[in-house]
Amino acid sequence: MDHTEVTTMPAGSSKKRERQYEHIKESYEDRGVSKDEAEERAARTVNKQRAEHGEIRSRSKRTS
């Protein structure tokens, strides 16, 4: 996995999504996932939910 991409909660996220991010991150940490990996997974999960609910525009996939 390429770790050069930073995946954090963007400014302007709702309080609900911030709470969701913290809950998911803590859940991963409780299961033994490193803090950095837990943060990345939580951010990706929440950002995916935001995109699915029309809260953000999803990025188009790059084609080779």
C-alpha cells in the first residue's frame, strides 16, 4: 500500500462524521491495529460513507 497519500478528515466534516471517525479508529486500535493504520482505515471508511451519501463528490478513478 502506498502510504504517501494522507487520508484524514477534511475540514468542514460534520460533527457526526467526526464522531464516526473516532469510533471506527478506536475500534481498530482495540483490535490491535497500529494507530497510523487505524487512522487511515477510519478516514477512508468515513470518506466513503460521505461520498455514498452525496456529502462530497467522489474522485474519479484514474485509467492507465
